[in-house]
Amino acid sequence: MSMSTNNGSLIENLKNIFRLYVTDVKLSAAEKLSHGLAVAAILFAGAFLGLGAMLFLSVALALLLSELMGLIWACVTIAVIYGLLITLIVLFRRTLVDDPITRMVTSLMLDAPETPAATSTSITKSNGNEAK
């Protein structure tokens, strides 16, 4: 009879451990999701305010340049500058956009490594070998 009692308590303990693991995963996912949403909200607000500032700076620059070359050519010059900036962003999108976003997402989803110096050295070596 004591054998079935031991088996029953073992099964109950295993169920409790499993429930605790599931709860831990849920809490960890909720924490990471809320942190990610907070970062996204801050980035959105910063981008919105930055666009407003760029608008006012563009108008000010157009008015300044209009004294030298006329208002239409000043606006065209600013449009060409923005076109060049967009071209540079597209050309260097991996280093400017893809890599930082990938680093942020992986840092949110994965735990930090125990020895960052050893990991960064191995990553650098593997990237150097792939480039050759």
C-alpha cells in the first residue's frame, strides 16, 4: 500500500513541477513581450518627433537656400539630399537596420551568455572565416 502512495505523491510532485515550469515560461514570455512593446513604443514616439523636427529643419533650410537659388531650386536640392540619404540607407540596410534589430530581438528572447568575451571572440572568428 505504501508503494502506491509513494507513486501517487511522485506523480503529484511531477505535475506540480510541470505547472511551475509552464508558469515560468508564461511569465518570462510576458516580461519579454512587455519589454519589446515598450521599446517599440519609445521608438515610434522618437521617430514621430524626429520626423516633425526634420520637417521644420527642411523648411528652414529651404528658406535659407531660397535666398541663394530661388525657392523651387532650394526645394529640389533638399529633395535630392533626401533621395541620396534614402539610397545610402537602402545600400547599407544590413548594418544600419537588420543587424541592430536582430541583436535587439535576440537579446530579448535569449538569456545573456555567461562569458561575453569568449562568445564575442568565437563570433568574430566565425564571421571572419565566412568572409574569406
